[in-house]
Amino acid sequence: MLRKEVQRLLHTYGLKAKKALGQNFLVEEAYLRRIVQAAEPLSGRVYEVGPGLGLLTRFLLEAGAEVVAIEKDLSLKPALEAYLEGLNPTLLFQDALLFPWEEVPKGSLLVANLPYNIATFLVSRLLQTGRFARLVFLVQKEVAERMVAAPGTPAYGVLSLRVAHHAKAEKLLDLPPGAFLPPPKVTSSLVRLTPFPSPDDPGLFKLIEAAFRTRRKTLKNALIHAGYPRAKVEEALRALGLLDTVRAEALGLETFRALRSALTV
């Protein structure tokens, strides 16, 4: 039924999904309900990025959420307003990357089928604001696996550590391409992040980014290459009981925190 509704809206308003904006509309009711359930309780203001034609928006509103939907594509405005008529969401037609996320109420929620081309950057920024109680969103499966990856696994990297620094991360389920219209060329995943109090730490992530910038190098050589003094690096590794041959992907968040402390003594 929802698939036909999307097709009707697209036809009625002369619209086509824009690949450049990552428009793949989720049309399976069971998955839409699962997203809403994963975000509950809907006690804070719910921000949705990329509502598209408003299917998830409608499910959120009908579940009692106060929704602020941010849509970059102004051509969707007539269809979105018509589909959500009488439900009273706040619709903002602007670029989510330019939105003042640092000013949203504390305890807010993000619930969204995120445009995949901005997902990594946007999620990282939202975590850094410290304003969100939960973030529940769809992303490309590969990105979801990076977000929840453990040390020593191929997907582990800077994004894994950024997420771990700010939140508990869960990959809840995978969604096949056929659940969307048009179907993307990738599998999608539903992710839930539950932030905990953890101030942003630019110095820590400067170190982590340097450590992973040249993954083929040992941690020691990567840090020296990034400009950290050789003597300091060697001393810090010895103090932490780390071998000269260790690589960045073997270290967990707490070890990186300890390494930062050792390098700044």
C-alpha cells in the first residue's frame, strides 16, 4: 500500500527521486514501525533529516511525536505538505548541514532515513553537540558496521572511536534494497546510538586521526609521520606496554585516552 502511495505522490506532483540527494523512500510498513519502536520513548522533540515524502514522519506523528522535519529538496514541499495535512509537523526546507544543531533542546531525538552522502559527517556532529538522548537512523550497512566495530576488526577506525567516545552503539537490523523505492544498490542498516555524558575532546581525536591516517604504518611510525616527537612516542608506548609493531586498529578507546595522556606529560 505504501509503495503505491509513494508512486501516486510522485506521479501527482511530477517528481522523481534524486540520486544526488540520496533519495530512496522506505515503503515497507513493518520497517517504518520498527524504526519508531527503536526510538521510543518519544519524549523529546524529534528531528528528522530528509523526510522525503513524509512516510516516516507520519508514523512518528501518529505515535505522538513532536516532529521537526528538515528537507533540503524544495521541490518535495507540495507533496510533503499534502501527505501530512492535518498532522501539524514543523517542516523546515533547508540544508541540515547548516542547521544550528548546537541550539536544539537537550534531550532531543534524531529519527531519520539519512541521506547516505551526509550521514557520517552529520552523526559525528550531532554526537559532539551533547544535545541528543537518542539517535535512530538508517545508513548504508558498511557505515553502520564501522560505527559499531570493535578493535582488531576490518571496519574499525576513527568513526568507531568517535561513536564509542560519545554513545552506546547498536546495529539493530539490516534492510534489503527492495524495501525502498527506488531500491538503492546497497543494503541498509538501522542503528541506534544512546549518548552518555562525554565532552568533546579535540586533542584525543587529533591523535586518533593521526594514528589512522596511514593504516599500513605501525602506530609508532604513523604518529612520528604526523609530527609527534619520536622520543615522546617511544616513551609513551613503553609506558603503556605497547610494542613498536602495534597498529592503531588494535587499540581501544581507553588505550587511546591513556596514550594521549602519556604524550602530553
